[in-house]
Amino acid sequence: MTALIEVRDASVRYLSTGQAALGATSLTVGPGDLTLVTGPSGCGKSTLLRLLNGLIPHAYRAEVCGEVLVGGRPVAARTIRDISTIVGTMLQDPRRQIVGTTVAAEIAFGPENLGLPREEIRRRVEEVAGRVGVTHLLDRATAGLSGGELQMVAFAGVLAMAPRVVVVDEPLANLDPAASLRLMREIRRFVDEGGAAVVVEHRVEEMLEFGPGEVLYLEDGATRYLGPVEGFLRMAPAGHVKLPFPTLVARAGELPAVTPPPRREGEDAVPRLEYQGVALAYGPRRVLTGVDLALGAHERVAVLGPNGAGKSTLLRAAVMLVAAARGEVLVDGSPVAERSIAALATTFGYVFQNPGQALFSATVGRELAFGPRNLGRGPEQIARDSADVLRAVLLDGEKDIMDRPPRTLSFGQQRRLTVALALVMRPRTLILDEPTAGQDLRTTTAFLGHALAAESVESVYFITHDVDLALTYADRVVVVDKGRVVADASPAELARDESVWSKAGLRATSLVRAVRDHLPPAPPGASEPLRPSPGRGAGSVPHPFDLARALSSHAPGPSGSSNPFPQEGTTCS
């Protein structure tokens, strides 16, 4: 049977930057194949997907060596329209592929451009909307959807084209646990029905449940591994991608040292951000009601919840991106409406989920200078501050970074740049919407550690779907669901209380199960690293690397080995 996709020693160098993005890479994808592509941020994963769907060479100016065949023919000899009937693509940032004004129009867009009969288009729209669970959104405007909802709509649009292969870039980045489970089940069903899928994802643990047959691991643009999952789990650098927690325990000796960011000390007599009987709405559409919540000036607060529950809306009220329809929002004890824009900009550093909403200047240097210049800071101070924040978000090593157009950076690098734009304003509180989407584990650990240690930052509120991130970095977890705050607890309390966990609609990862099983009380013979270390909040959970090392050293497994987890536990349930 002819392979659907063949990549033969293909390499890519972008002409816009002159940088080699992908070294000689080979990959074959046939019917029934589910291939996982993983590796650190900037290793060439997205570039590989652009080869598979024809965006390289048709949309990106690049020098390509080697061969890429789709359906047995070179991609260079096909048009994008032709390739799209074989390869469907879901981008890392769904806003870059949404063109319809309504959900129904978006799903219908592809079939309409193929010239299909109206009845067939209507049938496909209804079928795929039902499959991915967006039927209730069909009449909604795409401009009003959350990032996770947009991602599901984008995937529905891909399926409506009836491709033979789907290539998916970071599908779990913006999705809540229930939605990510639904999406991956649909991808698995697509493959089981004779299609094929290539999925780029850092969060390896969540992917393993869906049975990828092959893993391609890239690093620095080069192939470091191509083969079965079992071999990958034995060789993958333990600190680079998110591996199952039992794998970390089994390979604890290879884990890098982790220095947690410092905890901020201070009195919180007056909350930094307070909601008193607040309702928030966009026009006639009510998003949140009955919110009574106080967030401290020296806290790290994670906000979890399903897509579309109102998480982003809750924190947008802090910077008046949405006004209270009822009740009052207070900042440091005063109504937010009484604050000037400049005062809010130095109180809150707000980082959008979509970096495209914050990037508008011609170069990175101009982006970084824009806000401080409007606050009256001089060129020398701006230059010093810019260098400091680029170092904090791990972008200082990029060649000619200050002169680079922001949109030539990878999506993950653009996300980190938007954090730098917030930090350069020296805010007292950072508000981060999905800060680690598109970031590998190594980058997440280092970048969050640096960013949260910034001198001006007293508190951090972050929205995330990554449960493990919330357990590791937050003092407190607030869960939003169905327009209300439904849980407010320490990370350890939330993990250990299965009733709260279930109520919040969260999915237990292997780290969550380890916390339930081993904290507290600590297992016999366990040492202090199993307990919250001094300086961490009373309900905090040790960093997964620290916990893995402690369990590997002190907790005997079922057969007397040092690993407390059976080997089959390497996939999540």
C-alpha cells in the first residue's frame, strides 16, 4: 500500500532568518498510523508539520533539501488546495486558521471551497459538529469563543474536509481535560477507521493513552529517536518533555536539579484583587455570576476549569477589559474603574493567551520599549530593563533578538516574549493566561522560575489546563465551572479530595495519583523532600522531580524494588 506521507532526509532553512530549522529528517506515515512528534521548544516540530501539509514551500520562503511526498507525489508539484484534500491541519494557534464569522460558517468553509453540493456541506457540518461536541456553538460568533472552543471548532473544520491524514500541532495546549480527551478520542477513531495522524505534543503522558505506534523525538533540529514508545521512554531526556510520573521515578537519577522560585513574603491585609458579588458579561451573554473572591498580594493562584467557563473573563476584569455588570471589582481596596490605565499597567502585567493580541511592532526591541517609553522611562533604562526581561524568559540567546520581527519567532517564543512585555513594565502582579502552552518541560521550569523571581513581582495569578503545573507552582487553586467559582483550595487539598476533584471536572494525572498516595502521611522511611519544604505554602506540593527522587529512594515497590509504581503505570487512565 502506498504511504500517505513520506519524508526522505528532508531539511529546512528559512530564508527570512537564514536559520536552519530542521536537519535531515525521515518519516513514513501510512493508513492506521498515529505518530507522536515531540521534543524541546524550537526543535523543528512545527517546521516538520509545515513540510507535511505543503505550507513549506508554498507559503513559507525556505530552502528545502531532500524529498517530501504526499499521496506518492512531491508536495512541490501539488497545490495547497490539492494537498488539503489529503492532509488536514490544525495549527497550534487556532485563531490563525479561523476565517468564518460563525462556527457553522467556519466548518462549512473548506467543503464550500471544494465546490461540494449544499446538502453535502450541511450534512458534513452537522456530523463533525456532533463528533467533536460543538453543536451547541454552531450559531455562535467565532470572535466570542474561548481559545479551547476555537481549537475544537478548528478541528471540526479539518474533519469536514474528509482528509486522509490529520496533522495536529499542540492539541492539548488550550483544552480542558474533558475537551482534550474528546479531541484525542476523535483523532484515535479517525486513525482506527483507516486514516492517519501526526501529532506534535510536549505532554507525552497524556498522549500515551491513545496508543501512538511511533515516536519521533527532535532536538536542535535533528532526529534523536524514531521508534516505538517503549524505547522512547527509556531514552528521552527526563527533564525535556512531560513524561509519565512513574517513568520519572524509575529514572530519578537522571533528573536535573530544580530550584523553586522564591516565595514572596508580605502582609495581605488588603487583597490585591477582590470580587464582591460580581457578574461579568459580554453584551447580553452572561459569563460569570455571583463571584465573591479575594486574591492576595503575595499569593500564587492557579485558575482551572473547562473551556468557556469564564477563567479568562474573570481575570480580564482586573485590567478593565471587561466591566462588571453587577457587583464591584476592587484593586488594592479601591474600585478598578477609579484606576488610570498607567496605574493598572504597573499593578498588573497581563499576558494574553494569544500572543498575536500583544505583538504589533516591527522589532522585538520596539515591542519592549513601547510601554516603558509611555511611562516616561529613558532609553538607557529601557535598554537595561529589556536585557533583563529577555534573560528572564530565556530569549537572550536568540541571535539578533532585538532586531527580529516578533512574528518570525516560534509560537512558544512569542508567548515568552509577551511575558517579557509584561515584566518590562515592572508590575507587582503577573496575570498569565496559559503561560506554558507550547513550552517544553525544561523551558517551563527555567522560564517560570526566572519570571516569578522578577524583582517587582509580588504575586502571580495564572490560568492553566495543566493540572501538574497548578499543583507544582500554586499556593492556591481556584476552579471555575458553569459561570461560577466551584472550588477554592490548596493544591494538596484539591489533589487529595477526590470529591472536590470530581466536582471540578478535572482529570487525574499520574502525579495527582502519586500525591494522593504519598502525601501526607509520607510512606514509611520517606525523608523530608516528600513534605512541603520550608518557604512553600502549607498546601503546596513538592516539584515532581523532587517527589520522584524521594519516592525512588525511599518507597519500595510491589516486588521490593525501589520503584513504587508498576511498569504498566506508564500510561494514564
